[in-house]
Amino acid sequence: MLDPDRLDAIELDVSELEPPEPLLEVFKALCQLPAGHRLQVTHRRIPYPLFEMLALSGYHHRYEQQLQQVLIQIWPGDSADPDALARLVSAAGPCE
């Protein structure tokens, strides 16, 4: 498996957003994620539904709980499909 620490990070802070905006913003960012990059998300809680959707779409993740926030690393696996990820939440629409 690819070592995410070797990938350049694109940072996204969704800690001030109300649901479902954090989920939608993560989807948008993943649709635009350049090859060789990972998404580094700052969230205020552990988004378990997101983790399930990522796994179903071929993405990997890890997270670290800190005092006031959760830091999440997301990177594509070999079978990552951004369009499949977007279809899981109809409001996100297809990747463009």
C-alpha cells in the first residue's frame, strides 16, 4: 500500500461547517485531488459515515483525535473512483 506520508498534502478545514457540508466539501476536494496527493482534513468530530463511503469507493484514510479537532488523512487506493464516491451522496453530484 502507498505510504500517505510521501504524498503532498492538500489541506481542507471543515471544522466550522454544519452537516452535511463537511462531507460535501470533502467529496468536492477528492474530485479535484491531483495525482500524487492526499487530502488532509481538519474536522471537529470523527466522521464515521465518511469513512464507510471512502472504503466503498476505494479510498484509504487514517485519523488522529486531538483536543479540539480530528485530523484526517485521505488518499486514493488503486481502485479509487471519485465518481462512485460522489454518487454515494446525491447532493454532491458527479465529479467534474
